[in-house]
Amino acid sequence: MFKAVQIDNLLILRSSLIESFGGLRHAFSTRIGGVSPAPWDSLNLGLDTGDSRDNVAKNRALFTAILNATPAQLACGQQVHGNTIALVEYPGLYPACDGLITREKNIVLAIKTADCVPLLLFDPMQKIIAIIHCGWRSVRGNIISNAAEMLTNVHSTKISSVYCAIGPSIRSCCYEIHADVAGQFSKEFIIRRDGRLFLDLIEVIKSQLLAAGVPEQNIDLSEHCTFCEKELFFSYRRDGRRSGRMMLAAMIE
Ligand SMILES: [Zn+2]
């Protein structure tokens, strides 16, 4: 179960399952509580959206403060819709990757989304976190099993004791796709309505997590659809090139 929490002016979401463990702080942002004007109103955390760098810097300071951190502690992936995961030891921008793993304390792993699925994995035994930017291309490219392999091989994580939180994203109510994309996924994940095709990317992600060895009861799922809920979320599909960005951020204490 996810819960919404108001902190100062910001509205954020947290996974109750992940929060039940000590040792990490995490937050999924909404668009509520920042300084950006329309159409980025108001907590836009993404550069290259047309919003001013100054506003984004202020918003990132507001959001990282939720984790008792600062923007200088952020480690971000470049996000190229690939299947590469980076091992993070320092803050900064990690090129050509859509997932980040760390066991270092006080580094804020962060990914930006505006429809794609933000996924958080936590190994509470060893205090290791991974976050993944799950667009359909990355999921199709098995980024989830890549992350699971890396956790196992590099950090000796037992995947059966990993806990996951799947944040707000565009859901099958709104995620219309063309036949060429539909053809890349098993039929069970494609929904037909009025002659149109929709992808249930959440079910694909869940099936891949289960296949990697994550128990179903270890998966927490936000019910929010970014496209449907304009008051709460940015949506690239809905708002276009000048859409703002939300952020998933997590840090080991
Ligand atoms: Zn929807």
C-alpha cells in the first residue's frame, strides 16, 4: 500500500511496505509543492523540459530535503531507455544507464519519470537499494533481470528477500500502443478495447520480478495513473514535450 504524505507544501508518496524497514529513506514525488509556473507547475524535477534551471534547482532542494539530503547528494542515471544498471559509489550523473544500485550511505539514488514506471528494490538484510526507470523498451530488454543478477553477483543479495515498490505511472487504462510494440510482448499483457491496443506494463514488470525470484507479497504497488490524474502528476503522453518530471529518490541512512 502507498500513502500520500504532506510535508511542508510538498505532497509525496511512500510505500508502506518499504517504510516498514528501517535503514532507508525514500519518496515518490508528485507535482505538488514546487516553485515552477505552468505548464511545469509546480514541482518539476527535470531539466530539458523548458523550465528554468533555477526553478528545477529550487525544486530539487525542496524534494531532497524530504530525505534530509541536498541536491549535491543526488546520483542520477542518464536514462536512455536501455537495459544497463550502474553501480553507484559517488553522487553525480551516470551516463547511458536506466538503473542504479548502491550500498553507500547518504547517496540519493534518483530517477525521473513522467509516465514510465519508477521501481525501487530494497535488500533489508544487507541494506542495498536499486532503482530502475522502467519504460517499455527497458523492460523488454530485461533490465529487471539485469538488476537482479547484479544484486546477486556483486552484492550476494538473496532475491527472495528483496522488497519492491512500483510507483505511479501510466496504466493500462491509458497506455495505448501500436501493433509493433504490442507484438513485442506476450498476448496476456495486451488489452484490446474498441479496436485499440493497450499495454499492461505493470503486469509485465510484476511477472519479471516474480521470475527473478521476488515473492509476490514483497511487491508494493501504487494504484495511481499519471495520465488520468492531472492534478497530481506530470504525464509525457498527456502534456507533451514540455511536461514536467517527477522523481523517485531513495537513500540508505
Ligand atoms: Zn489512466
